[in-house]
Amino acid sequence: MNKRKLKKIITIITVFALVLSLEGFGTVYGLSLASNGIPGVTDIENRGTAPEISASAAFLMDASTGQVLYEMNAHEKNYPASTTKIMTALLTIENLGMEDVVSVDAEAAAVTGSRIFLAEGEMLSVKDLVYSLMVASANDSAIVLGKTISGTIDEFAVLMNEKARTCGALNTHFTNANGLPDEQHYTTAYDLAMITKAAFGHQLFREIVATPYYVVPATNLKGERELMNGNRMMWLKEEMTTPGGVTYIPYYEGTNGVKTGFTEAAGSCLVSSVNRDGHELIGVIMGCDRELHFQDMAKLMDYGFNNYDNTVLCDSDEFQYEVKVKKSETKKLAAGLAEDVSITLPAGSDVSKVKTEVELEKKHEAPVKNGQTLGTVAVYYDGNLLCTENIVALGDAEYKEGPDFAGIAGTIAKAVVVIVIVLAAAYAIFVAVVNKMYKKKKEQRKRNRNH
């Protein structure tokens, strides 16, 4: 075998050994979908002709991505009136059982404003109370629920404010459960959207706010109550006339919630959700002229649907991976997206600017739980990070007591590979040195002959 072939073989062995030693140490998979031309989220930018509305503040966002589509005085503090009850309903769902039965006290029975006229000592289920809260905007039901959760309304307000912060509502301060006027009870259009987006994470909340008509069954003190949802965008297909003489039809196709509100101090307020062919928007109107909130919301939604498109960027069936798990009988575990990632682009956007990058650790140590975050999918538009989605474990890998023979075997294999690398490198150096010495002696002999 000549020296040139020997060197080539040594080089191949060294590179191959190095690849083997690094296999398993790499931490991420990399993926770019730019060439697929799949739409994504854009940066925040109002587009087209802004809607002319009477509200003092407005906000519109994509419900699935959180993408801001329109904002006007969105961070300005305003009285929320009964849109406060979105938070009350959210905390009820998270803290009480729907079949729990509670008693009405004197404080709840005496509350004013919109109510279902609960009587002191009346017994109702939490389910009936929360439906009456969101369908009929019952102030008395709000008091019962708040006190059932926290003991007093003051303590419930503390819980409301804590929850608001976790929702990303940082300019909000609640003092009561129903939204009756109070100078220290305020929020913003942006914050209301954040609270609603959090509440939409509960399927039960979605079902409640999408209910146009509800019957509270007879109780120990009262007969059944028939309730009609105040959000007429869901059901009123006939003309209505505002106190100012404006006539219009409130119904808006695809409306599936969420809450109206009115006080003299707050004006007409509305948080609304509309879903059309899977594209769901959340809109907020605050400080609107009396009864014009439905018309303003329709204009806001028209703006959103006319100027933005929503599509599936990452199909969960395609974003599937496999990770290795040490110290478990489950040596390989499926990982991927828990659900499709839907994103939003302005209509007519250049989809070639959209890219995704996947980061996923390839090796884990037990226990690994179903749903545990293992990596992320990052979405970029024109080089700017727009959103991320977690890649999660799609099963469990329980911890196994005793020696991890697979892990030990892997460690030994790596050690062997390292030894091979070292020996190969040493041999390559040895051959190089021998060759150099051989050449030197050969040259010396040649010089001696010449003399």
C-alpha cells in the first residue's frame, strides 16, 4: 500500500470517527420553510382605510396568534362596565365546579343594575349563575360567584387583579366583580382583549359566551328564568334604532361571543369574537355612543377580515420528530406540535418572506411527561421574529430504576470512538514523522553519494 493511499484511509477513518463521536451531542434540528411559501404573521401595522367609529378606544386582534390588527387609544384607561364579568367568569371556571350549589346572601340580593333578581337564601348551581352572568349580565350573580370564590368582594378583586397581570393586562385595576362604577375600577381595550384571549383557552367559557338563550331552572324560591344574550350581534337580524335615532341591523355573521357593557360613566362597551372559516378575531370597543357599539364592532371586524388573511403555517401532522430518552424503558419518544400553528398576514403579503426554524433537543432524561415542552418552532417574517410555538412530548417516558444499560453502552461506545480518534490521530502523526525521517535520511544518503 503506498503512502498516499494510507494517508487517505487515515483521513477517512478520522472523519468518520469524529462524526460518530458527535452524533447525539448536537442539540437542535434546523428547519426552514421559506421555499414552501406558507403565510405567517406580520409586524404590527394598521392597513387600508381605518374604520370610522364613535368609540373612544378600540382594539382588534387575531384570536389564535395574538397578532394586533388595529388599535386606537388601546392603552388608554377606561371604565369597563359589565365587560368586567369576563374576568369573573374566567375565575369561576378556574376555581369552582359547575355542579356546585351555592346560596344567595343579602348583599347579592340587594345589588342594583342589570340582574336576575336573586333572592336571599335562594340556592343555585354555579353553572346557572355563570350563564346568567354572561348571558343576562347579572350583577347579583357576579356577587354570589365572587364571594363564593374568595369570601368577600374585596378579596375577590385582589384575585382578579392578580389574574389580570398573568393575562398580560398590566393597566387594569378591578375593585368589584360586576363592573359597577368606581374610580379605581378601570382597564384598557388592549387589556380586555388579553383577558378574553386567556378565557378563550377554556372550552367551557367559549360555550357559555356563545349561548344566545338560556333558561335558569326553578329554584327553591323562584320559578324558571328565561334569559336572552345582550350581544345582539349573535341573534338580532331585525333593525334596531339607537336613542340617537340611528337605525341598523346588529347581526354579524360568525359572532360567537363575548360580552356587552354599559354605564353612564363607561358609555357602551363591547368585547366581541367572530369566527369565519376558522379565522377568529377578538375586538374591543370602549366609550362608545349609546347602542352604537354593535355597529362600531361590525366596522372593526369588516376591517380585520378585509385586510388580513389567516392560514395554517405549521401542520401538526407534518411537524413530527423523535427524541431519545435516557433512564427509561421508552428509549424513543414522539414529539411535535400539539395543534396546528395558524398565523396571519396582511392580504396580498409576500409569503416568500416567511420562514420557520425548529429547535428541538434530541436527547432527554426520564421522566418526560406528555405535553412537556421539548423545543420550539419560531416564525419569522422578513427576518423579524414574530411568534413561537412549543414542540411538546407526545407521550410519557417514565423513569426506570436501576442501571441504565443503554446509557452505559452509549457512554462506552463514545469512549471507544474517542479512543479510535486518538489512536488514528496518533498513528497519522507517527506516519508523518516516519515519512519525514525517511525523507531526511534519503536526502542525506544522496548528499553522501555526491561527495
